[in-house]
Amino acid sequence: MREVVAEFERPVLLFSGGKDSIVMLRLAQKAFAPGRIPFPVMHIDTGHNFPEVMDYRDMRVQELGLQLIVASVPEAIARGLVTEPAGGSRNRIQTPVLLDAVDKYRFDALFGGARRDEEKARAKERVF
């Protein structure tokens, strides 16, 4: 993480308040201790989150003094960037919302966490 901050101008950490992103936030905290995390965090909000998770996300962001950027799937649906899929899952339409936010804020590096055991392809990857 320190190497990325040294080499890129506008990194961001994807942070939803879920297990994977909590670990990533803690790793960032440890990487830059005793200083502050030198980049914002961004949540791609599906609009289908538990209120407790959003409360936790907001609490951690405030505790650490971080900038939180929220890219909203419901707002993207309303402005026609994406279309609500049948079946209710908004997982697939998060990608265009993410790419739109990356372009809008000119991020050049993204930190994200995913567990290897959930998807075999992830076990071989170290994407940077």
C-alpha cells in the first residue's frame, strides 16, 4: 500500500463496511501508522445494505478522519447509467457505477479485498 501511494497520484480504497473491506481498511491503517491513511475510501452503494453496516461504515470513516465517497446504484438507475435487473440483485450493475466514479474522481489505483475461497479465479490473482 505504501508503494502504491508513492507511485500513484489518486488511489482509493473500496470500502463497504463488509468483512473484506474492513480487513483492507485495517491493513491500510497499519501500513500508515502512526500517520493517517493518505487516500479516501469509496463505497459502491447498491441501496440494498443493512442499516447496521452503513452505520459501521460511517463510524469507522469518522473515527479515522477519512473522506468517504459514495457512488450510488439507485442514483445511477435514476439517471439512466444502468438498468435495474430482473430478480433484484444489483451486483452486476455495480461495475458501471464503479467505473463512472473512477472516471469522475480520476482515481488511478484501487484497493479492494476479496476472499480466495469464494471464487477459484481469485486464488491465482494479485491484481494491481
